[in-house]
Amino acid sequence: MLESKELISELGGLIETSGFDLYGICKAIIPEEDKSHILSWVEKGKNGKMDWYPKNMDLRLDFKNLGFEPRSVIVLGVLYNDPEYENIFKTIPFRFSRYAIGEDYHRVLRRLAKPILKELKNRYPNNRFRQGVDSLPIPEKVLARESALGWIAKNTNLIHPEFGSYFFISVILTDLPMEIANLPVKDRCGSCTACIDACPTGALEPYRIDAGKCISHHTLEDRSPTIPDTFGWIAGCDICQEVCPWNRVKAKKKGIQTLREEFKLRPFFRENPNSILDLDENGFAKLFADSAISRMDYSMFQRNANQCKEWSQKNHRHRS
Ligand code: B12
Ligand code: SF4
Ligand code: SF4
């Protein structure tokens, strides 16, 4: 049977030149403990307004109905943190999360993985390879942890001990069986609770999120005409990652940042950021057509922008 180490040493160069910063391989199995956490999360209604989440649980937990039986998973990660982000957003009265300032990561990661998929199909013509970037209902953080890309932390993000947590994940499922020997990355949260203390909505308990309370969920997943306070965030929220010492200190000190132009701050954030709050439907479509927030329709964007305007007025009054 093929050793995962062997494949990694043969394909590592191609994976890196394709633009991926992290990679690993694991078995296509979701451990029982994770299954039970995910099931109890859904039973307790912690998925908020994401009604799509409990659908396809068969596929999510057992990889059934994919049209083939996956045996192994190649997990890939790309950094998205652009250091210029902090300089710009500290001068603006609203926030976009880092994941939303560049091109849609679903598109980018699919594009970057093309040469890898091509090579895999050339080498193993009798096997199947299927990529997912959120597109398959697969718990990607669990597979990334199983591939030794990091640990699932108290803020529920996957953290790599050197790179921090500002990276996207993509998986390639395959029926190619592999012998896998991974040393798990140990949980380095220790006694820290910075993320839990900083979350303004109380969405976090250690290792557990109530998505229905999370600003990211409100701004991107909730289609209701009104949503709870977003504390100045228009799209997503990064607070529990910003306060994390593995991003704020460790990765920052090492100068960890994205090398992908696609994920860097777009010029309009620099040039005329305040006009973003007053974009009309055409302007919104033009600026964000290829961004991850294009999943948000204009009415959601306008709702979030109005909420941010109110928030910054209120905040300004408090400060004066
Ligand atoms: C649903 C979803 C959301 C939801 C729920 C968030 C979440 N933590 O799951 C919402 C909309 C809130 C969201 C927000 C964000 N998301 Co999101 N999201 C997803 C998605 C589609 C599924 C994740 C999932 O299955 N969650 C279900 C819950 C149960 O999983 P979990 O919270 O991780 O729980 C695990 C552990 O915490 C633990 N656990 C759960 N309950 C309990 C209980 C106990 C007692 C214990 C001990 C443990 C435990 O077990 C679970 C399984 O291991 C994935 C893509 C994918 N297909 O996997 C992206 C993904 C997780 N998101 C991602 C990102 C970037 C974000 C945001 C940073 C975006 C933003 N800036 O706004 C925020 C981060 C918010 C946060 N603190 O997590 C990245 C994360 C990359 C990384 N390095 O971790 C992913 C992987 C997308 C990608 N392809 O890159 N997201
Ligand atoms: S993303 Fe924001 S709202 Fe959601 S858990 Fe983290 S800090 Fe709380
Ligand atoms: S802020 Fe602290 S507790 Fe939260 S994820 Fe980072 S290290 Fe873990």
C-alpha cells in the first residue's frame, strides 16, 4: 500500500508551487468523538439559521453517497492574512473580516488545486479524486487536524503552531488507500481564554460555538430583515482570532502572511473605504462579484451596512 509520506515527498514540491502553504494526508474517517460532538451540536440547535447544516448528515459524517468510497484525504491550506489589513481597518469605522477582503477563496483554492488534481489523475488513472472547498458537506477542520495541520482550538478554529489560524482549508477525497503515520499536533490553548473573553456576543464556550450567536453567522448566513448587533462588522468577524496569541504574537513575530495576490486587500478598501457603506446594488455587484461575500445578496449587504452606520454613530456618541 502507498505510504502517505511517499506521496507527500513526491507531490510536496508541486503542492507548494501551486500556492499551498500547508498540506497533509489522513484517513477518510471522522473519529467517533467528533461525530458525537457534531451530532450534539445540531441536536442542541447550535447551527442557528443554517438550516442546510443538518441535511446530508450521512455524507458529512460517513462520506456516503459521493459516488465512490473515499479511503484517504489530502488536506491543503492557504494563508490569507495580509498585514496591510490592520493599517487600513484601524482607520475605518466598520470592519470586513480578513477572509472577505480578497477574491472568493472557493474559486481560488479550486484554481490552485488544478495542477495537483491533474498530476494525481495522471499517476493514478484508476482512482477517483474529488476536491471540496466548503462545497461538500465535510467537516474540514476535523480532517485538517487528523492530517496534523493543527489543533481545533477553544475558538473552534484550526490553529497551526507556526502559521496561526488565518488559513483556508480544502480537501481532496480519494479512493486511493494509503498507509498513514501522523503525529497529532497537540492542543496548545492551555489555560488561555482570550477568545472566549473577547467574543462580544458570548458565542463561545471552550471548543464549542453557538453559531446562532456568532456575528459571522448573522452577517453572512442569516437572511432575516433584521439581525442582532454586529458590533461594526459588515461581513464575518475576526475578533476571536485577532486576540489569539498564536496569531497576535507567534505568527506575527514570524511575519506569517499570505503570498497570494488574490487574498490581499483590494485597492478600493484603501482609496475610498467609507463609500462602501453607501454602495447601491450595481456598485455592490461590481465590487464584490468575485468575492466570498457575493453569497450575500444586496439586501443583506445593505442591512449589515446600515447596522454598522448605526453602531458607529452610537459608539462615537459614547466616546464623546
Ligand atoms: C458552519 C461553518 C461556520 C459557522 C460555524 C463555525 C464553526 N466553528 O463551525 C459560522 C457561520 C459561525 C462560521 C464562521 C467562521 N468561519 Co466557517 N465554516 C463552517 C463550515 C462550513 C462547517 C464547520 C462545521 O462543521 N461546524 C460544526 C461544528 C460542530 O464544528 P466545530 O465548531 O468546529 O466543532 C468541533 C470542535 O469544536 C468540537 N466540539 C464541538 N462541540 C464540542 C463540545 C465539547 C464538550 C468539546 C470538548 C468539543 C466540541 O468538535 C467538533 C468536531 O471536531 C466550515 C467548512 C467545512 N465544510 O468544514 C467553515 C470553516 C470552518 N470556516 C472557516 C472560517 C475562516 C470562518 C470564519 C473565520 C470566517 C469569518 N471571519 O467570519 C468564522 C470563524 C468563527 C469561529 N469562531 O469559528 C474556515 C476555518 C479555517 C480554520 N483555519 O479553522 C472553514 C474550515 C472554511 C474553509 N474551507 O477554510 N463558519
Ligand atoms: S467570530 Fe466573532 S462573534 Fe463569532 S465566535 Fe468569534 S468573536 Fe464571537
Ligand atoms: S485565544 Fe487562547 S484559548 Fe482561544 S484559541 Fe487562542 S490560544 Fe486557544
